[in-house]
Amino acid sequence: MNEQVTTRMVTAEQAEELQRAFLVKVYGWMMAGLMVTGIVSLLTLYTPGLLELVFSSRWVYLGLFIGQLGLVVYLSARIEHMSAATATMVFVGYSALTGLTLSVIFLVYTAESLATTFFVTAGTFGLMSAYGYVTKRDLTGFGSFLMMGLIGMVLASVVNMFFNNSTVYWITTYIGILIFVGLTAYDTQKIKQMSALGLEGGEMEQKGAIMGALRLYLDFINLFLLLLRLMGNRK
């Protein structure tokens, strides 16, 4: 009897350790993606030729933006059929491409407001991610509602590109902040549940970590950009 109890306790401890290791890997890759984005943004900013190329025309910038969307869709749809190394390279490539397009914020906003917004974003992200990890409440229904809201927000933003209505702009900003704050908690819970599936080592664990990192990366970047609309001081 005692031997059976001991075996179960060890198994539970091992499972918890594997879960922690997986989550550390996810957050590690998310942070790596953010670092790549930041470094590429700064390199673009201080490389006149590259900066001029990126913003030489609206079509070049639009092409880069479409490339970003394409990489996200490709990675999400094809990750099961690609190697872990390929998935990792696509994620890093997406992070670098995002750095190119985000370099514009250094030209528009002051360094102080960028730093302040980044730390506010990091604090908010950390709190909501912690909530998503510890809460016992199932956030599945909440997440589905947020995804519908996200689709609506994106459609409204696209339409507003043609009408340039300030009211719609600010409404989508506030709604977007609430959506990505909620998605941070929701995605964290989903990643925690993914870690309980027993992805121990190898290709599956790496690909799972990359997909988890991509979801959190997108939550962080979008929350940062939306908060920057509120907190950013233009030059």
C-alpha cells in the first residue's frame, strides 16, 4: 500500500516538473521572439538604407505586413507537417519581419513613452498570464467570446482605414486592449493544458513550445501596440 502511494506521488511530481519545464520553454521562446523583434527594429532604425527600403513606398510596407500574416497562417496550419527546426525558423523569421515593420514606432513616438508602455504591457501581461495559470475556472467559453470580438475588431479596423473615423479608432483601441488582456489569460491556460498532454522531449515538445510562444508573442505585441495608442507621446 505504501509503495503504491509513493509511486503515485513520484509520478505526480514528475508530471508537474515536466509541465514546468514545458512552460519555461514556451516563455523562453516568446522572450527570444521579442528580443529578435526589438533588435531588428533597432538595426532597421540605425541602418539608413534598410529603413529607406522598408518605408520607400506603401506597397513595400504592405507587402511586409502581408508576409507577416502569411507566416502566422503557414505556421499555424502546417506545424504538424513540418520539422521542429523548420517551425522554429519560421517563428524566428516572423519575429524578425515584425521587427522590420515595427521600426516605424521609433520614428513616431518618444523613447520615454515607448519604454513606459513596454513596462506597462509587461506588467499587465504578467498579471493576466499568472491568472490564466492559477485559475481553476475554465476559460474556454470566455476565449471563444474573445475570438469573436477580435474578428469584429479587425473587420472594424479594416473598414475604418477607408473612413478614418476617430470615434471608431478609439472604440476599437479600448475594445482591443480588453480583448488581448483576456486572451493572455486564456492562451496561458490553454498552454498549461497542452503541457499536461505529456509532450516529453523531441519534436512534439519543441513544436508545441513554438506554437505556445507564438500565441503569447502575438498577445504581447498587440497589447503593446494598442496601449501605445493611449500612452505614446508623438515626437
